[in-house]
Amino acid sequence: MTGHTMSVQLERDMVVLTPVCHEPEGALCRLRCDSGCPDYDSDHGHELVDRGYCNVEWLTDGGNAAEFHAGETEISLYDGMPITVQWNGEGYEWSKADRDA
Ligand SMILES: [Zn+2]
Ligand SMILES: [Zn+2]
């Protein structure tokens, strides 16, 4: 899953990281359980439906996406950089994708 980039903006004195989704409707990152489970495994027994937006947008809900970074502890940031996103069982975390990936 590489259809995500990170927007890197400076707002006053704060760097704001916002994940941006480029995946089409029905992509894995946009699905939710039709029965309302917090579980998005495709094989957990319920039908998954498109929720109309990307789950990864949760990354910024009430916080900074930097808190959910799962890669190396020190990375350089640039606007529009590709990221990979994975579900860790409790939430999404992201890491910087290789430029060639
Ligand atoms: Zn997405
Ligand atoms: Zn379910």
C-alpha cells in the first residue's frame, strides 16, 4: 500500500503533518466493518464497506501524525513524501516509504 503521501506544513511555529490518501474508492484503507467492529481484517467474518474517506485520516484526529510514526527515529521530512501505512491492531502507524518503492 503506497498510495499515501505526507503533507508537511509549517503553521506559525508548528510543523503539521497530514497524511493524504490517493487510493481509489474501495481500497483497503477506506474500508470499515459493515457491522461496526473496530476490526478491519478482511477475514474476520463481516462484510467490509467503503466508508467514504481514508481511515488513515484518523492519524491526525486530535493529535499530530508524528506521534504515529513507526519508522526510524530520525528522518528528514519533505512535503509530499510517500509513506507506507500499516494497521498495528490498535491504530494506524506510518513510516516513510523508499523513494523508489
Ligand atoms: Zn488511504
Ligand atoms: Zn465486523
